[in-house]
Amino acid sequence: MTAAFAVTWDYRCPFARNVHEHLLTGLAAGADWQVRYLPFSLGQAHVEEGQSSVWEKPEQDSGIVALQAGVVVRDEFPERFPSVHRALFEARHDAGLRLEDRAVVERVLADHGVPADAVFARIDAGNALEKVRSEHEDFVASHNVWGVPTFIAAEQAVFVRLMNRPRQGANPAASIKVIERVVDLLTGWTDLNEFKRTSIPR
């Protein structure tokens, strides 16, 4: 039976990177999931009272350009989304690049066969920002989402931190198991509200 769920992301978050790489790895291997990718602006989530929102002044937020680009690719170039999505996380966390730099995002798009001019036309026109805002605000209102990565299924939502990412060439069965374990806890054991380790062994 197909598992249908949504997962939030912001490219700046290393835990979002871990989860989304597991998702992409599992789906590429044929996992029976119907995943909705939801943009969530960490910048907007941390706006203090009285300050301008990211929606009003997007130029002040370091993650909103890449987040908008991801949404445009998701909606208009869906066959390219998995590779672009992974590459934007890699640009930030593996290469240490600044995603507020349009040239960085343009290069990722071009490297994966997406016309950067078409994507930035949507960003410059404001359409992409409005889409990000709409989805961000919808799930904040409906599920009290406050961070990334948050898994959402039906009426349930849970913030998750996975400590490890799938390595290149790793067995995708491990990623499938990880995601299905999370979804099973989300939908099958709603009595579990919080489970957090007091320390992380290193």
C-alpha cells in the first residue's frame, strides 16, 4: 500500500538534508511512497515581533532564493527536481557555498538541465515567493509546523532529526527502512509525543 506523506525542507538545515537524501534515495530505488515536498522558511520562522517578514524583505534572508528555486523546479520541471534538490543541499552542506548567491543557484540549475533564466523569471516576478509563502503559512496554520524536517500525514505532524545521511553508493534498503520507520511512528503510534536522547554518542 502506497504511503502518502509530506516533508518540509529548507536547504540550510543539515537535518533536512539527511532526511531528504534518504527520501530521494528510497524513491530512486522504487519505494512505494507518494511524497509531497513542502517549502518552509527557517528565516520566517525566526522573525521577531516587530521585524519585517521574509515575505516583505526576501533580500534579507539567506535561504529564500534557493527555496524559491526548488519550488519552481518541483512544479515546472518535476523530472529534474530530485537531482536539483539533492544538489542544492550538497552545494550548501558539502561545498559550503552561499545559497543567497544567485550565481550558485544558477550553476546548480544549469548543471542539472534546468533553464536558470526560466526559474529566475518566476522568482523575479514574485510568483515563486508567493507559492513558498502560501505553502509555508498553510501548514503552519493547519499542523502547527515550526521547523524542518517535519513529516506530515493526514492530521499528524512530527519534527524529526536523523543523525546520518545515506552515503554515495549505499544500499537504498537502509534509506527505505529509515523513512518507513518514521512514517510508521507518525501514523501508527500517535501516543508517542516526544522521544529525545539526552546525549549523542560520538
